[in-house]
Amino acid sequence: MGDISFRAVEILKSVDLVACEDTRHSLKLLSHLGINKKTISCRSHNEEIAAKKIISILDEGQNIAYLSDAGTPGLSDPGSILAGMAAGSGHDVIPIPGASAFAALLSVAGNTGKSVLFEGFLSPKPGRRRKRLSELLGYNFGFILYESPYRVVKLFEDLADLEAERYVCVGREMTKIHEEFLRGQAGEILDILKKKAEKSELKGEFSVFISGKK
């Protein structure tokens, strides 16, 4: 809750409507801020349909803010389709900078170099995940992945098998109560994650920085 900016709060107070990735999630934030606004759903599976409805409201002269659940719209969160369609319809689309796991992890990872690739979530299918991971490891620059607590061990099993000595920095639950960072070689981090999994301590979302090829 504390990561939201003063500007974002003022925008949310001033708009006519708030479009949300998940209205239930956003209502918790709005309630915490003491803001009472009408909301409309705009999730990944209905984004194009919802965008058309939102644009029709914009056409009436109303102002709308868009909230994704816990990060920046368009970075592994819905919002890019809505932004593109709204801009294409002649409406102003203005960013309100906020929390971003990508930027937060990058700022503390170290050894990032000049260029970094944002990949987001890899395919949940083992073959595709391993193939893309192998491709990414061939680059001379680092990259950032997102992963769920249910697949993070599998990701690191692939990573350790392909290149166990590659430097990684893992951010879990960043800026939240159970924030944790793990730094070291891929093989070392795999052992730590396996022990945590045995204790049912792999909770929350994971952001992973993997250094580039030497």
C-alpha cells in the first residue's frame, strides 16, 4: 500500500471511473485510500471487449484511470491493449509511474551491465521453457523473468542444469511484508529454494535477474 505515489492518489480521486484488472483487488486499495469510485473490470481475458466499452465512456468526455493488480500495466499485466486502443481512438493515454517489480529488482541486483532484457513469464510447458531459457542464456546481457511459487523450483532446475554457475538475484514479495532477496550462483539458489519448498516457504511472486553470458 505504501508504494503508491501522491500523484497516483490524486489521479484516482479526480477521475470519473476506475478500470481494474480485478475489481475486488482494486477496491481494497481504493478503500484504504478513502476513495469511493465506480469500477469496471478490464482483465486479460476480456481486455479488448472491455476496452471498447471504456473507449465509449471516454467518448462521452469522462476521465478513466486503469489499475492492474500489483504492478505496472503492460509489464506482464494487462493494459497494453487498452492503452493502444484508447490512443488509436484519439484519447490521451498518460502514464502514472508506480510500483514495478522489473525496476525494483534491477535497482538491487548488481552486475546488471548496460543492457537488460525483460522477458516476464516463460512458458509453463517444460520443453518451451527450457528452450527459451537456453536461448536467453546465450545473450551477452542479463534478463529478468517472473515466476510463480508453483514453478520457480522447476525454472531453477532447468537453469542449474544448463548453467549452474550463472549469477542470479531473486526478489520475492518485493516491498511487501515477507520481502526476501537471494543472490548467488544458480545451483546455490536452487538448493535454497528446494529447502524452502520442503518447509512450504515458497509463497508470493518471484522476480529473477539472470546475468549475461561472460
